[in-house]
Amino acid sequence: MTQHPLSLAGRLGLGAAVLTAGLASAVSAQDYTARIGHLESPQQSRHVHLEKVAEMVSERTDGAVEFQIFPSGQLGSQREMTEGVQLGTLEATVSPAAFLGGFNAAISILDIPFLLPADETEAQALRGGAFGDALLESFSDRGVVGVELWPNGRKSLTSNKPLEDLTALSEHKFRTMDSRILIEQFEALGASAVALPFGELYTSLQTGVVDGQENPLDTIQRMKFYEVQDYLVLTEHGAMEDVVLFNPMWWNALPEDYRTVISESFEEVIPELRAHKEEAVAAALEVIDSESEIEIREASAEERDAMRDATYDAAVAAYKERAGDEGATLIELYESEYSEITSE
């Protein structure tokens, strides 16, 4: 009997090799999957542009990297998601910077009022420059990788008492998050600050536990705070920034070119993200104006400058006390870059 040039063992070996190659090809078609959790609804700017980034990353890696986006706190509270990224039970999260101060004191620099220039081009230059890079790098010692800062609007003030002089609010009690910097901000204006959970804010405004609050316009509209407030001043005094965080083991397992694709995609969508947010804010203001008797006015540039002058030193002192030498170094870098950017 003539033996086939390829023995049975050889044929089995070839079959196994083909099968292995097929499996390898199937795996390489989607080598890296990241679940990304966040708190906003699917209609809001953060989620809309996370979906956009997911499409861009999939396209530019030929399907090798897949992002699965979980909005509305489906994967837990922000603290649970941040800890999950740190521990490796979750690959990534996009978190409001204001929720990360207990995890990384350095990021609380973003609580300082009027930290970013009013001009959005200048604000992006600061966010995307050496200061922003240093702020992201501060997460590396906390067991996560900071990939990008995303703009998510700016805060304005409402109250049940007149807001005619923004540097003299001695009769006001404002609700704030539990942040020493934000408390100092209001105290520097002569106001009292009361740290309250967000879920209690509407009732606290309604019953007079506090007189006023600070939030972006779309939050004021969505939570209907305008129903229980008499005055709104468009101050845009507080930047609401998001931080894109990845698990370091997942991130470092990526080929370098994939990491570059992801970083560049998050940065590339910022103009669209900002435009989407601005549309949401404009729509929110229209609803507030049409559905309530609240008195609305826009703070002048002079008022904003005076408010910044009145609050900056106290807020910076509170930040340095909390963030130590690391915070002092960041403030020095920030002030140098801010001066250079805004004087051009």
C-alpha cells in the first residue's frame, strides 16, 4: 500500500495548525475589549461622544479594539466605577473631576473658580497643554491612567435672594459639594456654604434650608431647580471637566499605535463635544426662561473678573493645603501657562 506523502499524524498536525490559525484570526479581529462606564444618560454630551470615539477607534484599529459603553450608572456609582478601574474589574470610566477629589487631591484644582479662561480656544490650549498633561499624569500614582480631559460645561449661580453684587453675598446660603475649595469660594464672597448631597438639593431650595446653588444650566433645567429659585446669573465661574481613566494593565497591554489611536480619538472629538454641550445649554436656558418667572441676567466681564479676584487666593490656599507639594507645583505650572495663553 502506497502511503500518502503526508502521514495521518501530519494531516492531523496540519489540521490543528489551520484551526489554530483560524482561531488566532478570529481573536485578532477583536483583541481588546473595554467596558466604559459613566453616569450620564444616553442623550447627554458625554455618552453621545463616547459612542463617537468607540466608532473611530474600531475603524482605525480595523476592529481590534472595541469599546462597550454603559451609561446612567449601569455599572455602579462613580466611586464604584473608579475603584473598578483601579482594581481591573472595569477597563475604563469617564468621571466628573469633581467626583475624584477624594481619590486624587491634585484634580481638585479644577474646583478653583474661573480656573479656565472664558475663551474656549484659550481654555483648550490650557487643557491640552503642559498643565493638562501634568494633571493627567497625577493619576499614574493612583493606579489608573489619565488619558484625556473633556469639557462638560460651566457652572452658574441661582438664588432666592437678589444676585446684584457677586462679590458681596453676605445674606446667602449656598449649597455646595463637600469640597473645601468650593466652601472657601463662597466664604470669600461673604456667603455661607452648606455641603449637601445632590439628591437633597431641590427640597432644600424649596424649603429654604439653602438659598441658592451652583450648577451648569442643563443640570439646573433637567433637575428643575428653576422652579424653586427666583434669580439666575450666568457667571460660568466653575469649569465642569471630565477625566477619561483607563485601567493600567489593560492600557499597557495595548500596542503603542492603538494607545495613540485612542488618545487622539478622545482629543479629536472635543470641538464636537463642546458644540453639543453648548446646544444643550442654550436649549436649557430657553426652557428655563419660558417655563418660569425666574429673573435671568448675564454677568459682565468686569463682574466675572471681580469675582475671580475675590475668590482666587482663598481657593488656591485651600487647594494647596489639601494637595500639598504636588498641588503647589501644579498651581505654579497653571499660573505660568494661564498668563502666557491669555496674554497672547
